[in-house]
Amino acid sequence: MKELVLWFSPERVAVAMLVLLRVGSLVLLAPGIGHPLVPVPVKAGLVAALTLMLLPLAPVPALPSSALGWALAALRELLLGAGAALVLRLALAAAHLAGQLAGMQMGLAIAATLDPEARAQTGLVAELASTFAFTAWIAFGGHREVFVGLVQSLQMLPPGAPWPLAHAGDLVQLASSVFSLALRLAAPVLGLLLLIYLALGLLARAAPQIQVFFLAFPLTTAIGLWSLALALPALAAALLQAWHMHGRWALGWLAG
């Protein structure tokens, strides 16, 4: 009975609300579970379950005493979870951008479909790259690393504790690396297609009677998809390296 009273003490309830805000903003914006096609009850159930599991691990710090202090603490927890989710999404955004660049060079940019997550028209190759990146993230155990990072963050930066913002600038620097990562992921396909376009240009100068345009479209599409399939192991290795780096940055963000 005494333990039950401690569980429903005002301090534990306040800590539970702060943990709920941190876990909720992370889960609702994280890759996969934060997708718009995932039902809201599933997201709410996962957030509630994670909050109940992590609550015994969260220490009770010195809680704010004023309404402004509580508002700032709640905003801080929301920003912690949202920033960590943004870091996790950056590698997937780089894969999507790499697929967009490769699809444009293949001539498949005109074949666009509606992406429910981005709420915009996107290329088929970009969707393929995003699906592959997310599948690789699950296969490498990225979802388990998210839960481990949540547990470590509660120990290093308890809910309601002051946030030193030591890694706030690192988040901007990491976001700027998305473009370089996208170029590295798309480099095998773009490099091979560049050689194909140069060869077609020389063919057009050597034999003007050949309709190079009708020859280029199926050729670049076939070679582009073939080179993309051959480059998948290298792309998975590059994504794994990026996720390790992003995971450290996300943990540093959660730990303050």
C-alpha cells in the first residue's frame, strides 16, 4: 500500500507527465511509427506503454515551483524528443534525396507518386530508396537503439532537470551534412549515368541519323536500376555508418 501511495504522489505524477512529453514527441516524430498511415490509437498505446516502462527508471529531480517553470520544463521535454527524432530522420531524408537525384538522371522523375509522409509528389526511385533505408534501419536494430537511448537519457538528464543546450549547435551542423550524405549515396548511379550520357553524346555527333533520345530513355533507366541494385550493399554500409554517427548525436542531444 505504501508503494502504491508513492506511485501516485504528486512528484511521481509530475515526473510521469514530463516523461510522457519526451517519449511522445520522440515516438510521434520517429521514423516508421510516426508515419501518417500508422493509426493514432497504435501511437498512443505505444507512447503510454513506453512511459509506464520507463517511469521507474526516471529519478525525481527538484521540480519547478511556478507555472512558468512547469511550462518551460514541458517545452524542454518536447524539444528533447522532437530533436532526437529529427536526428534519426536525417539519414532517411538523405536516402530519399539520393533516390530523387538518381531518378532524375534515369529519366523517371516524370513517374511521380504521392508520398503520404511528405504530403507531396515524389519520384518512384526516391520512394524505393526510402523504403530500402527504413528496412535497413529496422534490420540493423535501429528501433532498439531508440529505446536504449531513451533509458540512458532519463539517467543522464532526468525530466525537469536544467538543460545545458551543449549540443544545440551540433544539430544544425548534422542537418547540413544531409546533402553530402545524399551525394555519397547517389554517387555510384550518378557516375555511371554520366558516362552513359557522354557516350550517347559522342554517338549523336558521330551518327546524327540515330535517334539518341529514344535510345537514351530505356538505356539510362535499365542501367540506372541495374547499378542501383549492385550498389545496395555499399549503400547499406554507408547508411549504417551514418546511423551510428546520428545515434551518438541523438544521445548527446537527449543527454544535454
